[in-house]
Amino acid sequence: MSTQPTQINDSLSLLPQVKVILVGTTHPGNIGSVARAMKTMGLSDLVLVDPQTEIDEKSQALAAGAKDLLETVTIESTLEEAVKDCGLVIGTSARSRTLPWPMLDPRESGIKLISEASKYPVAVVFGRENSGLTNEELQLCQYHVCIPANPEYSSLNLAMAVQTLCYEIRMAALAGVKETEEEYPLSDNMEGFYQHLEETLSQIGFIIKAHPGQVMTKLRRLYNRARPEAIELNILRGILTATQRGRIDSDNESK
């Protein structure tokens, strides 16, 4: 007897683990349209970061049969707060950046999100309607995703972009994507590491806190590209702690 239906059901049960995060949304109708796009693909965890509008009658009307997602929406003041419990964060970016980040296409994004969703919450992040995500917000993401639209007319509204990514996430779940074996640190743990790293580099004089330049941005890109596993991150934190301790001991001996 085939076990395919069970595999599909198990994979679809991961969809609630996928957060759809909207940053700085300005139009209430977009929130409702996004809720509808999510529900048609089986996703339910909608998060608003610093919304510039409230959920109103227009939101409710455009949500149609997905009003329940608006009733359970989570609102956070910063993206860092919204993703702190996530082990994988993928940010949408429609334009090239000065420092390119590891890129995925929508299909790769869906596969990667579902492959890790059984281990911890995962998220796909969408920026402001007129300007997208800031460089600082994109640095909170392990990967960036760009929808390869027609270069002669690549204008996608917010709900269209969400629908495209949610479709690929659902297709990955229906395909029964294999769960990854690696255990990666949560976003909050990575942010703690970056703070520890900057503190240590400042103490040893590698960077000057008042004029850090792009050192930390480039190091973030390096570690995001390498994507250390949870146990590897613990080793790196141990190295930083030992480095700090050695610096303190050296300073004490010189006094």
C-alpha cells in the first residue's frame, strides 16, 4: 500500500511553522489581500512589523474568507523581534545591493523553508510597498529571494509576491521535501553571536567602535554564507570568550 498520502499530510502539517512577515505595510487592503493569498496556500502565521496602518474594513473585505488570519495576526515593533525564534529567515529583495547576499529563487526558497520547518519556526519577509527592506533588515536574513519577473515589466504588488512565494512553499510541502539533518541556531542566537563578535573585535583593537566601517556587515555576510550549525556557533562563542579572557589577563599583567 502506498504511503504517499501520509507523507504529504506530514509535510503539509509544517505549513503553520512558516511565518509570513510584512514590514512597514502602508495600505490596509494589502494586509487583507496577503491574508487571502496565504490561506489559499495553507499558511496561517501572519506577522506585521511596525505597520503604518491598521487592520480595517478594507482589510477585512479583501481578506474574504481569510478573516481568521487577521484575527490572529502578530504585531512586532522590529524585524529582530519578529524573527528571534526562527532558525531560517529569507528576505525578499527586488534590487541588487552593494554587498550581495546568498540568493535563492522562489522554488529553492520553498524547498529550504519546508526542509527546516520541523526543527523551528522559519520565515519569509516582505518589505515596504515603496522601498522594500532596508540593508539592516536584510542582514537579519540568511538568504535573499528575488522573483524572476519579466525585466521589461517586473512590477509585482505585495499580495502577488506573497502568493508566488506561498505557492512554492506549498508545492515543496506537497512534494514531501526531505527534512534537513543539520541543526542551525535561532536568529536570536546569531544576533547574540554578532554582538559578541563586535565586542571582542573592539576589545582587541581590530575595529574602532566609533568608525566600524563595513567590517561587521561583511562578517555578517560571511557567516550567513557559511551558516554555522548550532554546535559550531557554540565553538565560535567559546573562542570569542577565550579571546576576551586572554585580553583581560594580558592587560592585568601589564599593570
